Amino acid sequence: MSEHDMKGQGFSTKQIHVGHFDIPGINPLATPIFQTSTFVFDDTEQGARRFTGDETGYIYTRLGNPNTTQLGEKLAALEGAEAAIAVGSGMGAVTTAMWTALRAGDHLLADDSLYGCTFSYFTHGLTRFGVEVTLVDFSNLENVKNNLRPNTKAVYFESPTNPNLKLVDISAVSNIVHAHNPECLVFVDNTFCTPCLQQPIKLGADVVIHSATKYLNGHGDVIAGMIAGSSAFISECNLFGLKDMTGAVLGPFEAFLINRGFKTLDIRMEKHCKNAMIIAEHLEKHPKVKRVLYPGLESHPQHELAKRQMQDFGGMISFELNTTREESAKFINSLRLCTLAVSLGDAETLIEHPATMTHSTYTAEELLKANIPQSLIRISVGLEDVDDIIADLEYGLSLI
């Protein structure tokens, strides 16, 4: 089925069929792993044409490989983007995109609640190279309006945010930014939602970032990242941000695994969301739980925005207990089914303590400013039977 034929097809069909790689005389159902570092030219003239861009084709896997091409085509179709590329990690995606978009003297405006390594890269990395960085709470749109500058070239946020599950109004922020400067790029980290639940480009954003390590792959066995956006921006990411600046290349085998994971994305996300909603409602009623943060709950301060912006509410829950930090640690350590590990989006339910783990790059003051409590616990709800997950949580709660 051609790419043209796929345009009117639904999400499930696209996640399976987009990017099929034809090999004359073979035409395999599953794209083979092109485990090669370089590609052979017919002659020197062809090699020269490919290096100048006068002829399309593969040169060297750092510049492209059929497995990563397939992956990019698939994400672009699902995100509603013109193009996408796959890179070696989620942070490889962030850094590749930012090195492409920003130069010394530019200003980056970002939300103050970010994944810990993104926060560290923005505040301790980009600033070393002459990029001005401002962090504010994007849930208050006046903060966005009041902090845009003439030299603001990029605006970056997550929605929902990691780990406090704050939402940012993607359409409203995009409209504000583009009214200020149509050339300023709006970046959205869509890792928590995936294009199955939210498509930021359709809401007005310019570029979408993913840690493909998480839900896109879904099986806890790959480190990868992805960037989706306009053809021009993605081409620059590939030929400058990736090739020259980060070298964050994704291997063909890892791309093969993510392509395989993509085929079940929607049914996995449906189960993640269903389990998370049941667990969030259960925790909210528990006397030992202080509060639960989950966009699907009516108690979430931005529940109405979640209903407008998201197709479902995701598989991530954060919560606090009515107890001491020591007893919270005892609760986490006592769990037997829920696995104490960072990352998210796997088939297994994962639990962690953000302040000392994924967000340990924040100081105590920065955590407070970003509304990330020291007592916050984050759960990536897996695909196990939900009654078994709840039983494990109940066991841990019974010990404190």
C-alpha cells in the first residue's frame, strides 16, 4: 500500500503499514534489519550525487538507514507531521532539536516542570554556549506572554509534565507564541501521551519530541528518541543537529524493535489508560493517600483541559501519602509486583521517587518552584491485571 493510499486510513492501520520497505524480488512482510555501517555506490558519480543531494539514497548509517527511515515515516504519519527522524535516545532528540533551533544570543522559554535531564541540559548546558534560558509555569498563560522576547527562538514544554502531571494548553501557548513571532518554534515533549492520545502539531505546535524508549517501543529493551516536524526542520536536524552536533545515531536493530513495538501502540495505550484510571480512583479513596495527580480524575485541576486536548488520560500517576518520607520509602521498598525502576511506558508497572531519582538534578528550591514535592511518588502503570497491581499497592500501604 503506497503512502498516498494511507492518507485516509485510521491510526491503527497507519501504525502497522506506514513505511513498508519494498525489496525487489523479495518484498518481505517485516522489514529486515539493515545491519550495515555504509552503503555501496554504483560508481563515483553516484556517490558524488548523493553527497550533494542531487540523488536520494543511502550513504552511511549515521546519515540514514532503511530501518530508521521506516521509523521516521511512521511517526510522521501518526503525529500529522511532514517528517520525522529517529535518534539514539530521548535526550539525543532534545539536544539534536535544540542545537538545530538555537544559536548563541537566542532565548529559550521553557516550562519550569521538565524531565530532570532536560532541565539540566537547558539550565547547565545551553547557558554555557550563550543561549539565554527562562523557566516559568506555563499553566499560567500570562507567564508565557510576559516572558517572550524579541530573541525568543524556541518555546519548550511537556504536557502532561514529568512528574507532577501538570497540563499545558498546547493550542493557547502555540497561538500566543506565533502571534508574537511566527518564526519562533514551539516544541512539545509528547512522550507521556504518544500520538495515540495527543497530536501537538494538530494543536498548533511546530515540533514534537519523544523518548521512544518509553511507550513507542513499549517493551523496556531499547534506548531511543524521535523528533517530528516540518520537512525543512527535520532535514536540518538530520544534516546538522544529528550529523555534526550530537552524533546521537540510532542503530538499525533498535529501530527494528521500535517498528515492531509501533504495531501494537494503540492497544497497549488503551490498556495502560484503563489500568491507570482504575488505580487512580482506588488510590484517591484510600485514607493513607494525601492526593493523587492524574488527568482523568475530576479532582485534577486541569481535568477539563485534559478532556479537550487528550483522547485518553495516559498511564502515568503521581501521588503523595499521608505519612513521612521514611514511611513513603518503606512503602515503595515493600512492593513486590510494582518494580522499583526509573523509565516508563513498559509492560511492567514501574514505581520511583522523582526527587531523588529522575529529578535529582533539581535543587530543593528548584523542586519547590516547579511544584515537585519531595514526597511525590510516580507510577508508570503497566499491562498486568489491574487487580494484581492494586493488591500490591494495598500490601505496601498496609505496612505504613
